Amino acid sequence: MRRRAGVAGVVLVLLVSLFGLLVARLGQVQLVQGAQLTSQAASVHTRTITEHALRGQILDRTGAPLVANAFTTVVTVERGVLLDADDGGRALVRSVAGVLGQPFDRLWGKTMLCGTVGAPRAPACFNGSPYVPIPIATGVDPQRALTLMEQPEKFPGIGVAPEPARTYPAPAGANAAHLLGWVARAGADDVESGDGAIDDADVVGRSGLEAQYDAELRGRNGATVVAIDPRGVVTDTLSSRNPVPGSDVVTHLDAQLQARTEAVLAQTVARARADGLRADAAAAVVLDVTNGAVVAAASHPAYDPGVFTGGISSAELEALGDASRGSPLKSRITSETFPPASTFKVISAPAAVASGASLDGTYDCSPSLTVGGRVFKNFESRGYGRIDLHRALVVSCDTVFYRLAYAAWQAQGGISAPPGAVDPFVQTARAFGIGRATGVDLPGESAGRLPDRAWKEQYWAATRAATCQRAKGGYPEVARTDRARAAYLTQLAVENCASGWQYRAGDAVNFSIGQGDLAVTPLQMAQVYAAIANGGTLWQPQVASGVRSPAGTVTPIAPRRTGTVGVRAEVLAYVRAALADVTRPGGSAGAAWTGFPQDRYPVAGKTGTGEVFGKQATAWFAAFGPTPRPKHAVVVVVSQGASGSKVAAPAVRQIFDAILSLKL
């Protein structure tokens, strides 16, 4: 009996202990870990459904949509189906491609994650999450898509859904691709940096205004949290947040002028090619000189921005970046630089005055000038004897500016001047914004190049090894077709290997006429001419004028002054008066402006013909008008267009014709 009682006591103690542990555990679960476990349980039995916000539009100044939205049919495939297939899903995707009437390679490229082995370049690859259905075709014919849905056993894992997509209405025929940009599905980096605002199914801007104002255009996605049972059936809606549409971006662009500018540029290139010129690229910019507004801007060759909407193939993407086809994707407005040639003389004239030249003086316009043992000739004009600066600008006399720049170079100490020597020509160029980005609201802008003494020393240090190697080995690949050019390049390499860091007299005189290593974008030169026209204010070029909320409230984007050129008012007035004569009989562009109504709308401008070694010259014309109270600055550049007066000036005149007819 005692033994049984002892055993019963032990059992009783164990039961009490176990009960105590159970109570303690229940207390811990309920009181300590309750919130955490409740959250975990909820996450297991809930799902969040995202409703994507409609992206905002991009509008011209009148409200006409340049970029809008339309619903399109999208075909997707489950990644798991591809992974489970013996052939990786190729047969399935090939069958889908056949039904849709689209190339297999395009759809197959979309199944590959960007950055993986064998994947095409973005956006021809899939830049989204590996855990969501992959959109392999966009803009599909709904009838073809219905065929897929009616045969699920033949097309396992294939889904069809409506999805908003960007459309390009092209009001008045305006393309504006390089300004508007394009969008693509968000990638892992976008989702990670989006801090919850972006998911795998969102699209984000990749270039142009689409990228610059992506946050404003995107809006805010909606989210609905639902409860589900173990079968995956929704049993309740726990919370809901409606999507907020993106805001519209209103621009300064005038669709009609934009279309006319694009047409003029295309016609100019076609005529130049018909005359035997290469004319491989071109750009045009129209700025409001009073506030920096970009009223129109075009780059040639252009492309159809809608090509990205339906899903772009790897071959199509390569064609857009193919240099032999003119690299249509590249913006010549902001991302490519050219030697400004004689359009730069509007900077050199004030620089010469800053270095001691007189507006009342006369200067020798000889046919050529020998500096440092090298002969520098007039390129756009002949010799005119002694003339003043006004006349030198009108006839574009190079040798006048050569002499003024050479005198300034000697005053600084010549070849032995230190890298920090004050150069009035460089200082004036810097004051006009040369060598730095304008700050325009477009991504990918080039700052150009301002080759002063410090730059030349840095460049020499960075390239000396390769230069010295060329000095020894020459250019055998060039010699096969052009021995004279190969010999010239080799001699140049020998000189630069030994003393390429030196800022020589030749550098200074070339700089004065916009040649040598100087490089600018067309937008930079438009900003320069706007400053000449408005009395010296540098305005930051701005494409967007404001942001319009879904409620219709417009928040304007204020014009921004970025500085003044620091040139005396009487000097700027002198330059403006000289440029006004360039477009009249006797001026270097007089022929191009014959018949233009100068009496009621006088235009001032300057030609430029930039020499490029091994290529045909770059044609420039920069202008502003009407001269009593300037409103617009217009710049046209044609790479390998040969003549500023014969090719670029007529194009600018046609754009001003459009400005007049549209009463802008």
C-alpha cells in the first residue's frame, strides 16, 4: 500500500508540474508572443492584392496629350511551368508565338531574367521578379489571346489580362521621342529602392521626361488585403486602399511647332544627302529667351517611342543603338557634343574686349595667319583688310579672332604660363555656361568640354602612354588606305608624347573660333544665344512647365536663373547689332534669309562650319528674334552637313517661318 501511495504521489506531482508548464506556456503565448503570433497567422491566411495606379499623361502647352494611356492585352506565362518543362518551355512559347503571330525570339527573350546568361539587353529581357507571371507579349490582338484562353490544356500556365500601356497620340504629327522618353517594367533594383511604392508589375521611366518626372507620373498603387481559407478561397476583405492616379506633366512644348521643327530637320538632312553630303545626324532647339522654356527640340534620326510599348525585340533594340544606322536612340539635343565653330564668336568678341580690344578699333582680316610655324586660314570668309569687330562677326573672319586670341595668349605668358593663368577667352566661355551641364530637366545631359590649360595637362597625363606608343608604332591601320593621314597622326603623336601638356598658341587661336578640343551640345549653344538676346541672363532650360494633380490643380515649375554672363550691356548690344546684319544682304547667311519679313520680324544670327578631322564639316546656325524684343532663340546643327550658311541657316529660317505662322 505504501509503495502504491508513493507511486501515486509521484504521478500527482508530475501531473501538477505538467499542468503548471502548460499554464505558463499559454500565458507566454497569449501575453508575451500573442501579437507576434497573431501577425504571423494573419500573414499565412491573408493575401494583398495590388491595384496599380494609372500613370499620368505628358501634355503640350495647350493640354494636347503627347503621352497618354490605353488598355492593351498582355499574355503572361508562369515561370514554374517553364522550369518544369523538359525543354525549358520552348515548345510552349513557340506555340504561343504561332497563335499570336509574333516572332519566337521576341517572346523567348522575355522569359529570361535580365543579367542572366544568354538574356538579351533590357528591355528585351524580363526585368521583373522571378516570382510573378512573366509578360511575354504586350499589345496582343484580343481575338488571338482568346484562342489561348479557350485551350488551357494546350497552353498550361498561360494567362491573359488587360493592362494599361503608354500610347503616343502625336498631336499635329509631333514625335518628340527624345524629350518624352520611354518606360519599362520595374526591375529588382527599382522595387528595392522604391521603399514599397513600386512592385514588379509597375512600369518606370527609363529616359526623357518619363524618367525625370517618374515619381510624379507614377501615382500611388492601391492595396486590398483579403482573408483566405486553406483552399485559397477569399472569405473576407480586411482592408482596402484605392489607387491614386499619377499626375500629368504639362510641358512648354508646342505640338505644332515641334512637328514643324522635326519635319524641317528631316528635310534638311535629306537635301544635304541628295547633294552628296553624309549628314549623319542633326538637332534643333527652340528656346524662349525670357525664361528658358524649351518650346521645341528635335534630334535626327528619330525613332517611334511606341516600339517599347508592345515589347521590343533584341534586334530592334540593337538597331536603335546601331551607329551605322545613326544611333536613333541617342539624343543629339543634350547627349552629343560638336565643335561650335564660328557660332562661338559671340563669346570670343566679348572675351577680346575683356582682354583689351576696343569696340572702336580695326583689325586685320588677312586670308591667313602663321602662328607657331603653322598656317591658320579663314574658313568661312576671304580676306577683307582692316575691319572692325562688327564686320568681323558679319563676314565671320577667322583671322581677326586668331590675332586677338594670340595676343591674349602671349599676355598670359605664352607657352610658359602656369596652368592657373587667367585666360579671358576661357573665363568668358565659362561665364556663358560652356563646360557645364545646363541643368535641363532631362537625364543624360553632357557637360561638353572646355579645354583650358588645366584640362589639357590632365588629358595629357591620362593619355600619354597610348600617345607615346602611337609615336613609336604609328598608325599602320590608317596607312593602308591613307598614308598622308597616317603620317599626320604619327607626327601629332610624336609632338603630344613629348609636350602634349602645353597650352600652345595653336590651342588658343583654335579656341577663339570654336575649334580644337572645344565641344558643346546644341542646347548649350541655344542657352548662349538666349543670354546674348536677353541681355546676359542664363536661364536653366526647362521642358516641363508644371505638374497637374488628378484633381486638376496645376503646380507650376518656376523658371530658374542660373547666373549672368558678366558682360557689359554695351558689349552685348554691339554683338546683337552685328548678328542682325548676318542675316541681311552681305552677311554670311544673307542668302538664306532672302524674302523673310525682316521689316516686321527681324532676326539676328551666326553661321558656323566646324572642321572635324577625317569627316565633312559640321554645319551650324544659331539665331534669335525679333531683335527689338527677342522672344525665341533657335539653333540647328547638322553633323557632316559641310556648310553653316547653306545647310543649317535655311533650316533655322524655316523654323522661324513656322514661329511666325503659328503666331508664337
